[in-house]
Amino acid sequence: MPRQTNESAAERSDHASLAANVRHATEDPAVTSALNQRGQDGLRRKFEAQARELAGPDADEKDVARRAEHLWRAHLARLRLASAKARREARGAEQADAAAESQAAVS
């Protein structure tokens, strides 16, 4: 859940950029890349196992790879949809807060 602040979207973006730049300046890229790759490899193995289960015992490697790729893409699509929903809800909350502040100022 996003933290509640009075920062604008541009300020939050600037803070995120600052954090990313500090991280990239202070961490060894080889270590970071290795950790990211390890995580992605684990997900790929998970999707390959699911693909093998869906394809059945007689499936060839090409079919398993195709199914695993589509499971990977479906996973990424779910992440994109969840991110869009969270952004939409955050915008709605910001608009509601702004409306409440405007109403309070009038009262």
C-alpha cells in the first residue's frame, strides 16, 4: 500500500529516481544483476514446470517452451494490470483528498 503523503506525483517520481540513482551508485552491478537473474530463472523454472504439467508427459520440448513463454507473458500482464489498478486507485484517493480539503476550506 502506498504511503500517505502530501507529495505530488512529480515529487514522488523524483524521490524514486533519487533512490534508484543512489542504489546504482553504491551497489555492485554484478551482484544486483546476478540476484535479478536468479529470481527470473526461478520464475522461468516455475513456468516450465507448469507448462510440462499442462502439456502432458508426451509433449516435446518445443511445445513446453512455447507454453512456458505464454505463462511468463501472462504473469507479466497480471503485474501490469495490478499496477494500473493501484495507480488508478491512488489517483482516486488523491482526488478525494483534494476534494475534502477544498470542502474544508470552504466551510
